[in-house]
Amino acid sequence: MNWEDECYLLSKRKFRENANIINVFSQSKGKVSGVVYGGNSRKIRNYLQLSNKLFIIHNSKSENKLGYFKTELLKPISPLYFNDKERTTALLSLCSILNVLLPEAQPNEKIYKSFENFINSIDLKNWIILYIFFELNLIKDLGYDPNLNKFKDEIKVNQIKKIKIDDFIYEIPEFLISHNVAEEVSNVLIKKSLYFTRNIIQNKFFIPNNLKFPRSRILLENYFI
């Protein structure tokens, strides 16, 4: 099985003395694992950073065996934000969530394009709002629609609505329902939004499948106090 594609690096772990096993998110192949020989060398190690965009050549003897990657850096992303804790944590969070929840070797062009759009917009002032809506769309694309439109007539108090989804009560900022986002959104509303999407993701995907929730995603909330 030989193919090549552009992709984003979702995870890596050491494999033997001078190799890594990495997971990448490819537009045509979905999430794929493979071995990168020489992955701990200075040259390759420097660009095998989570969220970086790579070009990969994949080789394997069969679909059932772990393949091998030749990698090339297309676009550095994570190094641009090493001094920005909020954006760095957001990138780590998204990569970790996708790494856990994406099925193996199943293309999902919609999620791929949504992820790439967020990456390309992360320098914008309202990047955290875009992050929140990415998570909302991801929840739907993974197969669960909270159907927030049906709550648009609920009474709001201080821009917050209380809604009930599958026997759980959530406090949700009104802009997540209306999509009418103010130019300035308070940290309180941002944190409540992050808390809402986290709880949905945990309740619908992580907890039922006994999956460990990424620590980076919880840390992201702590920047908005």
C-alpha cells in the first residue's frame, strides 16, 4: 500500500532508539499511523511538532500492517505560537481530541477542512470563538447533533440560557444558539462555552467509551477566568 498526501501531525511517540510512531490526519486517508525512521534525529525531530503540516509518503506491505512514512515539512504551525500559551494549548487540545476520536483510515474531508480553516484563522482576534464553533461542528460531524436551534426561544439571563439535553442541564451562552457573536465576548462567556462543548464531548464520546480526556483541553479553559 503506497500513497502520498498532505496531512497534519496529531501525535507522536518514541519507537525504538531512533524512530517515532506518528499519527497524522490526511485529507484522503483520514487518521493513519506509521513509523518514521530517524524521527529522533535533530533534522526530523525539529519539525515533528504537533499540528505542523507535513507531506508524507506512506509504504506498507498490507493494509493490516503498520506502515512507514517519509516526511517533509510543508508548513510550520506550532513553532509560531511557542510564546503564546493560549493558542499553543488550543492546538494541542484539537490534535489530542482528533487523535482519540477520529476512526482509523476513514477519510473525513469535512472535519479536515474545518480543522484547516481553524489553523488558517488562529491569528485572528476572535480565534477562541472559532475554536468553540469548531468543537460544536466536530460534535455534529462525529455523529451527535445537540440541535441547539430548538432552544432559541428559551429565556436568557445575562446572555446565558439553561437548556436540557438528554437529561443533562447545561448553561450555554446565547450566541452559541443564535450565532450572533458580539465584537467583544467576555471571558465568562468564553469559559462557559468551552465548558459546554467539553461536557458534550465527554458525555457523548469519551465517557461511554472509557477514553481519557486530554488534559490540554481542560487547561485551555483555565486561561479564561
